Amino acid sequence: RKEVEQDPGPFNVPEGATVAFNCTYSNSASQSFFWYRQDCRKEPKLLMSVYSSGNEDGRFTAQLNRASQYISLLIRDSKLSDSATYLCVVNERSNYQLIWGAGTKLIIKP
Amino acid sequence: ETGVTQTPRHLVMGMTNKKSLKCEQHLGHNAMYWYKQSAKKPLELMFVYSLEERVENNSVPSRFSPECPNSSHLFLHLHTLQPEDSALYLCASSPTGVNYGYTFGSGTRLTVV
């Protein structure tokens, strides 16, 4: 079983729709969680950290479910500029060992 | 200049060449990282430096040799690479501690011919 697992997609979504994707992790002792976005041929950029109580940043909402060991990302009112690959990242032991998912590709269509 | 800067952006090298990748951060971070990203694969951690000391070396072949002369600069020296080493090489930095994400440089796209 992969340590961090994501549906690779692509998710093809019309502009303005709401889209959500999940990421599962295998280590129940994982301590911190992040979502990054990566545009084609660019570097990953931190989108948001994921807190136990859930957190929201504008159109983006992140949730953590420790019991089922997954995190989720919800994007409301999707924009064309949201098209990217979304990477789920889990910190297991220390800051030096972030475990990366392979990413979920999102394509927003006009 | 702010953020994490990597040079060169693109590099084509033969298998017998020696080259170096450079990374510089102006964020005051204490940790710096080298990652390899191949197509459709998760990011692979190669090396970690914390306070200029190497703290992680994830079984990377010796043809990759990191150097961290100070907390703002990180190098990756390359020699006798193989075609399968062609990938995007990303440098990142972060504060130390489990709750911080990384800031990445724009990467060096390496092609070994």
C-alpha cells in the first residue's frame, strides 16, 4: 500500500462547479498535512495546511479525518486558473520526511 | 531578491560531463532540500541539510553529491550521470519543525544524453 495515495484523475470540471478530492495516508501517527498545487512544468506551491478542525481559505476548504486517515480538498466556484495538479503531503516523523502523493490532476473547462 | 532561486533552469549534459546545480534562499530558513521529480511519480527526497549539516541521504547514487557551504546556499554536483537521471530537480527550504511547509525553487530541468 502506498504511504500517501491520491486519485491521479484527471478530473474534468466545468467552470463554476464545486470539486472535491481526497487523499489517504497509511501512517496513523502522521502529524501534519498540506495541500500543494503544481502547474505544468512549474514547482509545487503551498496551497494550504490542513488543521484538525478543518480550515478554509476563500474558495478552498481542507478537512482532516484522522479516524479514516484521509484529508480532503474542496474547491467551490472553480475558475479556469484552478487547473493544476494538487499534491497531498503528509509529515510523518519530522520536518525532513514529508511524504508526497503523486497528485490529482484537475482541468477546469469553460 | 526573495524566495528560492535555482540555476540553471535547463541543463543538457552528456554522460561524461560534470556540472553543478545551484540553489539560494533568502527566507532565513534553516533547512534546505534536494528533490527529484520524474514524470507521473511522487517527489523523491534526495538530501536534507539542517543548519548546514546533512541530516538525510535517501540512498542516492554517489554520482549525485550535495554541498551546503552556508544556510543560504545549496549545490548539487553531478558527474557521470545516466539517461534515467533526466528529471526535474527541485530545491526547497523551510523553517525547522513539523508544521511548516516548504518553499520550492523553480527547478532545473535536466536532460542527460
